Amino acid sequence: MTSNKWQKLNILNDRDLNLSTLLCEESSRIVIVCHGFTGTKEGGGRALEMGEQLSELGFSTLLFDFSGCGESEGLWQDLTLSGQVDDLAAVVRWSRANGFQDIVLTGRSFGGSTALIQAARDHEIFAVCTWAAVARPENLFEGFINNEIRPPAENIVAIEGEGEVLFIKKNFFKDLKKHNLLECASKLTPRSYLVIHGSEDESVPVEDAHLLYDAAEQPKNLAIIEGADHRFTDKITEVWHVFFEWLKTLDYTFKPE
């Protein structure tokens, strides 16, 4: 359930699909949150709680479901990284058209990778923070393929991760080859970049955080959350603290171009 602080709306992407969105409006300064690979905008309630705490810090928060996920239109089997970046670009355009400035992108896991790509392409993004982001998506997801499970169609692949089996189109893997996350990290400067990762991440190796951090130029920060798994179970308040403190240190007189 969402509190009355949240406004529900739809944002149309370039494929004419409605993206289900929740907006907690506080000011023109906004944090746009990208959910993980199999997640939804509410994050099991944690994203909503984070947004309400961000409101107390003077930030608006926008949560949205990628196409094919949650309440958004589209099919999950059609998911690609390029498609998610296009979805995020549509959300960013909507935000700017509605008067929001100092746009900060953040996201967990595959959503963090999406945020990183968009920030590298859009030099007006103010800052970016990734949580447990995938630095080498092609290598990671090929390791999740389960060839023993018979897919429902020839163009479908079974993948297994975080305790569940999912079916996705083969084009997902072809599309991953188009994206170099380390190159994207190198393009963020002079914008600020915060890398957050759990030391006990069982899905995305903590090495990925170090690769992204090393690829980026200053200003950058790295926070390894000791004992945290991929979902930051029982560690989420620690992650929020790191994220909020970083937001407080940013120079909002800086205007990226």
C-alpha cells in the first residue's frame, strides 16, 4: 500500500507502452529509482519508505516499473537492457518536461546498470548511484542459463537465479553485447558517482563494484556494505544512510552540461 504522499501516473515510452509510475513530489530536485531484474517499483515497500525519507531531505522521488514488469505494459520476455535504457530515458524526459532539475539516478542490480548507461549518454544527469550493479552483464547472465530446462519456444532461453526459473528471449543476450558498462562509468565525470555493493553478494560479484569504481574518474565514492547480500537483506538502513549522506555532500550549484 502507498501512502497519500504518492501520486500514481503513467509515462509513455518510445514504443507506446505505458510505464506505471509513482511520484512523491517535494521539490524540483528529484531522485529517479530503477528496480532490479525481477523487481518492481515498490521494492516490496522498501523503495516507498526510502522515497518518503528522501522527502524529508527535500528530494522528490520517482519510482517506475520497466516495461513488461509490475504494472507497466509490455511482456517480461521481451526485456532487454537497451529497452530498459529507453524506458528510463522516457522517464527522464518526462521529469524535465515537468520542471524537475538536479536529476539523480539510482538503481539496484540490473537497474543500476541501466541508470549508469543512461547517465553516460545524458550529460545533464546530475549524479548517479548504483547498488549491486552488474559491470559485466554478458558474462553474468550467460552463467544463469539452464540448458536442462526445455523452453516453451525456440527463441526462448531458461535462466535460473535467486531461486527461480524464468524464460526470456534469446535477443536479451545479443543485446547485452551492445553495452560496455566500464566505458559508461568512465564517461560520468565531472558528475559524482557512488558505487554501493554488498561484501557477500551471491548474485553479482563484489569485484564488479571495484571494476566500476576503478573505471570511473573523480568525483567518485565506493561503499562496500559488510555482510550484505545482493538484496541488502537486513542491511537496507545502512545502504540508505550511505546514500543519503552522499546526497547531502553534492554541490547543487554545479550544473552539468
